[in-house]
Amino acid sequence: MLIVLSLFGCVSQRRMLRGSERYQSDNNIVVDTTVIPIFDPAVLYVLAREYENQRDTLRSMGEYVEERLIELYPEQAYRGMMSKVSNALIESIQKVQRTPQFRKNTIDGVTMFSDNEAYFNTVSDSTEVELMQMTEAEASVYWDLNAMADGDAKWRLVDLDSITVFDSEWGLRAQLIGGELPYLVSEEWGMAFVCMGVSSSMIYRVLQSKARAEYVARHFFGENTAYGKRGDAYKHIFVNVLLRKYTTSQIAWLVMDFYWEKKSVNMSCDHMMDYHNNLVGRVYQYENILNGSDDWRNWAYTLYEFVNDTTQNAEYMSWRLSTPTLNVVEEEKQVSPFKYIYWSKDSELLEDAKRK
């Protein structure tokens, strides 16, 4: 299982990487080593692919990426950083394994591995574009990043600043990184995947799936993609569908239930809504949303129709941000796993969500 492989990979890397609590770089910059920095996922993808191109058998992917991150981010990255990632990952997984929530999600999400989840292996770049049915805008970003990783000269962070993504079909206009609307959002799972030595192609599939879910949800629901609204539910259901289809249900669980939820600071109503809707997309409505099609655009519209039918397919919960955890947990158990949950209507403001 992926979790077991993750533990072995990180334990091995923990033995190889060493670091002190304070690290002074060659140019006398003192780095804060009490924290684990989070780096732009596009950077981590390019470095992971760069490592694979090097065919370096003397260093792990984590060691190679750590050294390159020190070059690129001398004020944030430090030696021994990946060792801290390994330790944190092992501790987090062991903690989650002891909870009933983990066992529930493992049964529903991880063990449902079937023949149609056969996309784990790396394929050629052109096949990757076809596999994910990339739009012209998505493929442009993919080829630009690959060119950086495959080039002879070392690239610079400024090379990423010029990459923009524009897609008129979905109303998408964003900077690759940074900016008011970044195409890719930095999250902790990126460092963990590098620590595990996950292939660069798998890292990119996760990046593309999460970016796609974000901009498609914005296209359909505008600003109503957070705070328990229907657009928030749509986003979680859709990204789980994409991740299961393009990776596996195991990786979908690891990214969405483990990293997105376990590492995020959310109130109980948000957590339970997300857990529930993750399973709706990953398990209970997965085949219905795919509906025999390999085109993600069809899935997007099928899911939109599903989410819009609140009478048949949704359960509105009278939760607020202040609703006690015990109440939220017990009430979620009463909802059919084939229905999605939302607890805030599109007309409501954040101030409404705080009121009992």
C-alpha cells in the first residue's frame, strides 16, 4: 500500500539526511530551521523532473531537491530540511492511523483499488497530455515547465514569473505562481511527495487536478467556492474524481483527507463537510460522474447538474462556524453518502456563518 511505501521511503531518507537546528549558508544568511518551509509546487515539479533526468543513483530525490532548493531559496531552505519532512510525515501518519476516522476513510477510499486505476506509471509527455485531456492553456504550462527541467542550463525563479495561464472557455486568467489568482497553490503535500520519491509525472497530475478543480469551480460558482457553499462542495467532489481517475484512490485520499484536511486550519463544520464530499467524489458518485466518458469536461458538467439539484442530491446542514464538533460529527453520520453536504447558502456572508 502507498502508506506503507511512504513510511519506508521516509525512514530511509531520514537516515541519510542530517541537519542542525541552525544552518548558516555560504553567503552568511542565517536560516530559520525551526520551521519546514512550503515551496511553490511548480518549482518542486521541475526539480523532481530535473532529478529524474540526471539519473543520479548516489542521491535520493529528497537530497537532490533539498540542495537545489538551497540554491534557489537561500533564505528559507537548509540542510536537513527533508529529514524534518520525513519525521513530520511519519509522526502524522502514525497519529492518523490510531483514529477511527482513518479506518473509516481507509475502508471507503483506499481499499477500493480497481483495474481502472492503472495510471500510476510514467508515460511519455505527449501521452500525458492526452491522458489528462489537457486544454491548450494547460498543455502550454506543462510544456513550459518541462522545457525548464529538461534544459542544459540551470533555470531561475524569475523564469516562472512570466508564465501566465489564459483559457477563455473557463474564464481563466492567472499567474502560474504568486499574483492575486495563482494557477497553482502551495501546499505541504508537495514536499512530502518529494520526500517519498514520488515520480514527477504523478506530482504533476496532482497539481493539474487541483488547479483544474479550482478554476472550474470558480467558473460555475464565482466567489461562492468557500465557507460551506455549493461551490465549495463542487470543488471537493470534482478534485477527488480527478485524482482518483488520474492517480489512484490511495493518492486521492492522501492528498485530500490527509494533507488538505489534516494540515488545514478549519472549523468542525468545514472539516466534516469536506471529508463527506471527498468520499462522494472519490467513491459513492465516482462512476456516475464519469458516466462512461474519458473527457473531464463532460465530468465537470455532469457534476454541475448533480450539485445544482439540491432537492435530490444535497443535504443542507444548519451548521455555523461555532457549531460544536460533537454535533457536527453526529449529524454528518445521518446523511446519505450518495448526497453531498453544504451548510452555507450562496446569499450568505462570512458574518452569517459565524452566527448561531
